[in-house]
Amino acid sequence: MKKSILFSLFSIFFLLFSAKAQQVQWANKVIKFSSDLGGKQNGIKRILGIPDAFPQGGSSANAWTPKNALDGKEVIEVGFEKPQTVKQIAIFENLNAGCVYKIAVDNGSGDYETVWTRTRDWKTPIYKTTLSTDRSYYFKRKRRKIQEAPDVINPGIERVILDNTVNGVVAVKVFFSFAVVPGGKQIDAIGISDSDVLIEAKINTNAVFENLSKPEVISLGDLIPSSPIVSFNGQKLFFSERTNDKELLFSCSKDVNGKWAKPIEENPALSQNPTYNAVMAHHPNFILKSGMVYNRGTGETGYEFLDSNYQQTRLLKIAAYNNYDESSSASITADQKTMVIGIETDMTQGGMDLYFTNKKEDGTYGFLQNMGKIINSAADEGMPCLLSDQKTLLFCSNGFSSFGDFDIYVTHRLDDTWKKWSEPINLGSKINSSDYEGSCYYDEKTETLYYTKWVNDKPTLSFIKIPLASLMQF
């Protein structure tokens, strides 16, 4: 009898909890749209799925930018995976919000019913573009000439709570009037819910990272650091210094108390290249260093292998290597069989992506292969750090929901193809902030993450203790 009572109480509790649980769906297909710039960045498909330009907001390659985003009208129809009762509709406007003026829904009949409109505020001035063309400002690529849109950033979420719920909604149509707010406009995502509990964008992180101690800063005087890496014996911390046009290699040595001593300029052999001098890997039998000038079409990459005396042993060559940028970033396994590189090529998902390449019998490397859409967004991913298990990868990106600018993430390889990875996990607010975090390197011996972090408008070399098991346990 007691079991029956307990079971009944549990059933009632479960039903009450289920009744209050919020069901949220994100648009998973585009039905119709008024305009599209095309391309992988800011194209129409960037509006699908969960928000990735929120909660940070601001301009993003992962958001839809229509042609009339400065001062015109646009409309988009999106569908959802399954019919749903809708009480709330949320439009994530990551750049200059406030432009939605009408929303309609389709309950499966094929006809749209208007469920919300915004009354025109005639006191609000209508913004008119002064640019000569619609396309001139969209592509923020340094290899293209552009004209900047007005520097107005006002992200927001247009949440509409319906007076009457609508059953069986399969599609939503949203109307925009972009003339009511100055500046460029972008739309990150569209979501629906059966509840009036506000739909939010959440950063994919883990509580274990929020329980870390605060990061510490290594005193480097006026030096501007990047690309930190610890030597294989743990006695030196190398980093690149960017005060001058030519990047120089500096290092800190570990003192008797286990602290990093004042930095000194490293052996000139490490800084002889014109720019981008950086140590990418430091192992007992080899050093991988960047900064070489490479010739397109030769397979040269700008990387070289050095011995322990900093003498070149060979150039790193990759078949059909082509880099749109002047530099790249890399991580390599201790046996040199596999290399992960952050670079922008013809195969990119948008901006800079993560690729891998395998070593061939002649010592060169095969074609770069993209590591997939799970970890490569339409924005930029790079600065990889592959751990010794060859499955755990740290990297930096501005293409996922984050705390601000570039954040540091961890992902895990799911099979032997190197193309299937787990959803990136943000390393949390103790490490990432509203400013830039990048150039990550994890020292497994001391379980310490080193990275560059902007503090008080200045890049710093910071470090924080993270248990190795915390990075590998997911």
C-alpha cells in the first residue's frame, strides 16, 4: 500500500513538474526570405539553430545580414522540427535591435495568422543610409575594400508573449523595418516556446570551471605577450613579444621557488625571421617554430622543425598549402604524425577554421582536412592546443555563445577520423571575459593553463590551475 501511495505522489509531482517545464524550439529550416547576401558568413542559414551571437551580442559572422539591413524592410519565414503550442516568440537581434514590427504564425494550415504587431512610433526618426551601396560594408575582410557602417551596437531580444496561445505552430514569419534604428542589423536566431518564461541564450559551459581559483598574471613589464608555451622539461616559459614590428622570442625561467623569473630575450636563432616568430611545440627531440617566409604553390607553410640547439632540421611542408592570412597557429602530436592548424583556406566554414593533416612517409604532410561544423563556425577558430591523449583539444573562437570577444573552449575527438568532435564547452567566466582571451597552452605536468588575456586595456600573460581530469572528463 505504501508503495502505491509513494508511486502516486511521485506521478503527481512529475506531472506538475512536466506541466511547468518550458519547451523551446529553434528554427531549423528557412522557408522563404526577402534577401540574402549569400556566402558562408552572414548568409540566410546563419539564422538557424541556437543563438551563437548571444549573450555577447554585437556584429557576428554567425548572424543573418539582409541586403536592406541599413534602412529597408525585410521578411523571413522559418520552420521548426515539429508542431508546437506557442505562447512566446523570441527574435535575437544581435546588432541594433528594435526593428521587428509584425509576427505571424502558421499552425499547419499553410496560412499565416498575425499574432503581434508594433504600433509605429512617429516620434522616432527614420534612419536613412548614407552609404552608396548595400553591400559595401558587410564583408569585414581585410583583403577587401569596405566602407564602415555607423558604429552603433545595440543588441536585444524581441520577446513576444502572446495573449492567446496558438496550437500546432510549424512556422513563423517575421517582418522587419530596419529604418527605425541607425546602423547595420543582424539577426542571430528565432525561437518559440509554450511558456511565458523568458527564452534565454545560454553559454555552453560546465560548473566545474566556475569553481576554479582566480587566474594570476605573470609580470612582464611593458612587454606585449602572445603564444605562450612551456618547454618539455617545465623549466622555461616561451612567449612571443609584439612591442615592435618584428616579433621576438622571450622566455621566463623557473626559479628555486617554482615561480617564473623576469623575462629575458631568447637565443637570437629563435627570432631571426622577419615576423610571427613563435614556438608552437617544444619536445625533447624537436621544436616546431613559425615565422618563416613561405612561397605559395611550394607546400611551404612558414613552419620549421628545429633541434635542441635551435638549428633547422627541415621545413614543414603540407600538400597544396594555401593560407589567405599572413599567419596561422598550430599544435602537433609528440610523434609528429598528426598536426592541427588554425588557418583560412578555400575549404573554410566561414573565417579561420581548424584543420588536421597527417604525416606522409616522405616526412611531408597530406592535404589539410576541415575538422567539421561542430567546432568550426562561420566566424574564426584557431590557436589550437592538442593534449597528449590526442583527443582533448583546446582552442579559441569568436563564433560561439561567449562572454565577449574570443573565448577559450575545449572539445573532444569522438572517433578516429578527426572530423567528429563534441560540442565545444566554454571554459567559463573565471577564464573568459568580455575582452579577448586567446593563445592558450595547457601544461599537463603542472595542470596549468597559460593564455593571453586583456586586462585594463592591455594584453597580459595569465595562468590558472585546471585539473587535467576536468578537461578530459566530458
